[in-house]
Amino acid sequence: RAAVSAAMGGQAYEAQALLRLCLEHGAYGYYIGADTARMELWLRRGDSEANRKAVRKEFHNEKLREYIKTQAPVMSTMFDNLYNQLIELGAHPNERGYSLHSAINRQEDSVQVQAVYLQGDGPPLDASLTVAAQVGLWTLRIMQLIYRERFELLGLRHQLEKWVVSNAIG
């Protein structure tokens, strides 16, 4: 919700890091799933330095990606595409993310680079809102793989499939 709020409020650049967190939390949730040993390790992270190191090793980004790839290949491809798109849009500081959210004013005798704090209507805002919807859908779809019965009981599976198909989102 924070990412969507930031994007809707014109903070397209700032929303990218929040969206990356949402995507990664969905991946962590899927990786833990019903694995009580992973859950225990995750919950005991702060108990000791040894636990902290074990969590860093067990929940490393590449290990998460490999798990998703072996268990849900389609979701893995979507995860990789979304993650890379978020990085390019500024989820990690980089030139492209910064450039997408700045304005260059060229004068006859000078050039000014200005940060755009609040995006108005246009491609950066549209891209932020689109990727926010895609991240939200990915997270729902990956959780559906863990909580199949709940999605069925609530009728969410059919609603989600209908929405994904009608909006042509992978």
C-alpha cells in the first residue's frame, strides 16, 4: 500500500524501492512456505550473530531465485523481469532511475538538471502505476501457490485469473 500511495502521490522514483521490498517479501514468503525449519531460522535471526549469518546465507537472493525457478518456472521468469525493471527504475540507485525522474533544462548559456519530486501525468507515473499492479499481482499469484485452499474457498483464484487474462498480464 505504501508503494501504491507513493506512486499515486507522484513519487514515482521513491515507489520503486518499496515495490522491490514487496516483491522480495513475496519471494521470502514462498521460499518459507510450510517449511518450519526455514520459518524458525527466519524468526530467530536476531537471537545471535550465528543466526544472523545463517539467515543471510539461507535467504540469499540467488538462492530464493533458484528455488522459485525450480518450483514455479513461469513465476520465476515474471519475478526476474519485475525485479530487473524495478532496479532500472531506481529501486537501487543508478543513473537510469535518476534520469527518469529528473528534468534537464537547456539554456543558451547553461544546462540545469532538476529533480522531479512529484511526477505529473506521463510515462514515469504510468510506468510506476503499471509496475505496482504487476508486483501486486505477482505477489498474490505466488501466495496462491502456498494457500491454494484459501484462494479457492474465497473464490479468489477465479477472480485473479479473470483479472490477469482481461488485463493481459503474464
